[in-house]
Amino acid sequence: MVALPYAAAVAELELEPWPLDPEQVVEGAPEVRGIVLHADDAVERGVWEHTPGVSTDVEADELFAVISGRATIEFEDGAVLEIGPADVGLLPAGARTTWRVHETLRKVFQVRRG
């Protein structure tokens, strides 16, 4: 984690591997990387990247902003989000999703804990 206050060029941040569980991979060979910039008892903030491919997830209560790339997020209830650069999104805790990443997606996120 970094010390606060903090500023960086998001597109240039070096991210660490955050391997997917093989059971999450639906199609292709997607890789996930990220970095936690700040975390405390209430929130976690960072940068996340997913290369092209399809994977599943169970979401946390998250606010995110897309920096680059494109993806389709399909929800188990049938809802679909198309996201790309400069989009902001909200994901409800517990939502079961399928991420279809068309172009390497990089986003800044904040997850509420608890």
C-alpha cells in the first residue's frame, strides 16, 4: 500500500498478478492484475486490470471508473452492462457476474468492506 496523500498516472502503474481461480475462467486465458492503494476497516481502493477473456465473479459493494479497455458485464439476473473508457459503474455486493473482456480493461475501484 502507498502512503496518503497519493497521486499517480493510473495507466502507468505497475500492477501485481492477482491470479484467477481456474474455476472462474469460462473462456480464453484471462489474466488479472492489480494494486491496493489504500485499505482500512471500511474501504479498499486500488487499480484492477483484466486481459481479454471471460471469467465469473461474485461482486463486492463496488464503485469503479474505467480507465481503458472494454467489457460486457452480465449479471445472473439478466442485467447487462457495457463498459468502456470514462464509464463509472456500481456493483452490488453478492451479485454473480460474468465478465466478457473484449479489450484489456483497467479500472480504479473502491470496495466498501463489511
